[in-house]
Amino acid sequence: MSFKRFTAELPTQLAARVDAIAACNGMTRDEAVQQALQTWLLHDEEERHRMTWEGLDDVDAGRVVSHDAIQEHVGALLHGRSSGRGPV
């Protein structure tokens, strides 16, 4: 496996948490950060997949908003006439 080095500045408290987790789990700081990123990316991918299927279920059930309603809502937002509600 090839690697690419990233450098990131972390708030002191977050860096301390990473170090503590690494120490508790017998890992290096790099390993702890890699695991955290892998977990976060997997969660993000799963959430995106879930939301896609949820949206498709809404379409199948007829829970959609017309293109005209969207255009009207965007126009209202651009001209400061928002009611605070989305296009329903």
C-alpha cells in the first residue's frame, strides 16, 4: 500500500484526545488519525447512500416538489421575500 503524507493543524484539545486514544489503544498518532478518518469516511458514504435511497422512496411515493415551486422559492429568497419555509 502506498501512502501520502498530510499535515494538519489541530486544536490543542483535539490533539490531546487523539494522543489519549492512541495511547489507550496501543497505536501511534498516525494510526489513530488513519482509523478516525476511515471511520468518518465510511460513515459519510453510508449516510449518503441512505439519503439517496430515502429520496428515491420519496419520489416513488409521490412526495416531490414541482420545478415551478422551486423556482418561485428561489426567486423569493433572492429578493428577500422568504417566508422562512421551503417550497411545499
